[in-house]
Amino acid sequence: ITSSPDAESLLSLFARRGDDFNDRHISAFWTTLGRLARAGQTRLRLHADADAVDALREPCHVTAALLSTQLVEPRVVSSVLHSLAAARLTGHGPWEHVWRDGASAALASDLREYAPQALSNLAWALAHNRGSAPSDLLDAIAIEITARLSSPHSARSFTPQGLANTAWAFAEVSRPASA
């Protein structure tokens, strides 16, 4: 999966073997697609090309079904949503269900189980898909990160880049305080 040279090869692999994918394969699939899209290693405009959207329907369906079980590791949830954002698969499209079920899985989980990088990636991803960021999930992430930063031992586990990405994410989704 991770050695796919371009998005077309990766989508072809999923078409042939996707029925055999487990949560780690799904995570690797989306991570690779995000990396390839960022590097421009695709002829397809993933979010706009009708063929690409059609090719993404089944991976999105399988991923949403997996995430809806809410039995996946926090790293998988964070990785999938981060990769969707990196590939600019936000807004309307077959990926909407992945965003919804990923956010539900994160809400249903114990955010204390998320590694610092996974929390930062999750916040960053939700900020990129502004319309799908449930405020209660963003609030829960903010509470968890604040608690960790309050402890000198836990605070050291965040990288400077992770903190910068998290700060950007919360600035991006900021909303006026209610009266």
C-alpha cells in the first residue's frame, strides 16, 4: 500500500484487494493517498474529477463502516481524518460519511488514549474540514490538550510542530463566545 507510486495505482490496489483490508490497511491507504496528493503524484483531481470521486466511493464506504464500529484505535481515526484533510477531501462527496463516522468514533473514545500527535492531527484535520467539526469534539480535544499541557511531564510529549498545528487549528475554527 505505502509503496504505491501514484494515486491511480493505490486506487487500483484497493479495487483488487480492498475486501481484505483491516483497520491498519485502511489507515495506510488514506495516509498514502494524502501523501501522494500533497506531493502532486496524481493525475486525478481527487475532489473534483468524476472518475476519482467514483473510485473513492468504495474506499470511503469501507472506511466509514469500519469507523462506525467505534472499535478502531485512536491512531487510525486520527490518521484517516488527517489524511483526508491533507488530500483536500473535505466538504461534499463520498468522504462525508468518513468524516461523520470518524468524528463520532473520536467522540465515543477516551481522548486520554490518543497520543499527543494524534490529538494534534485530529484538531488540524477538523479545522481543515470546517463544516464537519462538531463543537463538542473540539471542546473535548481542547480540554484534553489543556490538561496535558498543565502537567510538565505530559507537556513535554508534544512536539513544537504539534503544538503549532494545534494552535492554528483552534484559531481557524474559533467562534465568538455565546452571550
